[in-house]
Amino acid sequence: MDPLRLLLVDDEPHILSALARQLRYHFRNDPRGIVVETANSPAAALTMMEERAYAVVVSDYRMPEITGVEVLSRMRTAQPHCTRIMLSGQVDQEGLTRAINAAHVHRFLAKPWTESALMEAVDEALEQHRVACQDQELLEAAKVEAGHMSPQEAERLRLERLEPGLTQVEFDSDGAYVLKA
């Protein structure tokens, strides 16, 4: 079984460290093998989401470069089964509305958070992710059974959910693989 990955995004190192420490401790004996990863900038988070699949992303709202809403919106597009949580010490009504409408956040947590609220939100997000993935697998199995999808296409979709970009291969004009630097 592949580990479930959680991605924490915040530009404040002490906040990122506190979140990671609490979640790693909470999941230390979890049989699902949950891995907690961190990104200290939106750019780092966007790069990471192109390379690995995440079950849950917890992002700060106010960050330099782009907001957490944009990070979570891009995550929604790239990995629709990833459950998204927004964390912020201050958010205006418009920002909260954008987070809900554009990024489809599962939960909004205020800073400072309580440990119990954080754990409850992440546990619920992991369950939502599990159900969404299970539903997708059942849908694809039904499509294969009905002849609307080949078993190879279903397998390609499954692999792509596990490792984003894995099945996206580029060829040059001679038919050789193009390796990205």
C-alpha cells in the first residue's frame, strides 16, 4: 500500500514546523504510513504537486507571490481527489468566499489553531480523500465492465493518481523519449 501524503504550505517557518510536528506525532503509529511533507512557499508547493500525489493539503491563506486560494485552486485542478484545508490568521469575506468557491476547501482553520481542531480536520479530510478515491475506482471499474473504458485506460488513470505526470511521455520527431532536465 502506498503511503498517504499530507502537504503543509506556509511561508512562516515556525508555523510550518509546528504543524508538521503535531501531525507527525499524531500519525506516528498510523498503519496507513502517512507522510507529512512541507513547502515554505507557494512555488515549492506547486512544484511538489506536479511530482507526487497528496491526500490532503493544508495551506496558509496569506503568502507572498500567490495566495493559498490560488495554491489550493491549482491543486484542485491537478489532483481533484486531494482534500484541501485553508489556514489563516486573518481573512476577509472576499478571500473566504474565493477559498470556498474556487478551491472548494474542505475546512477553514483559524490561527492560532487548537491541536484537536487540526487533527479532527485532517482526519476528516483523509476520510473524504479515501471515499473520493474509492468512488473513482468503482466508477472506472463500472466503465470497464460496460465497455466504455479499456482496462489499460483504467490502469493509466490509477497510476496517474498515484504519481502525477507518470504517464505523460513526450517524444521528439524521431520517436525518442524527451527527458526533462
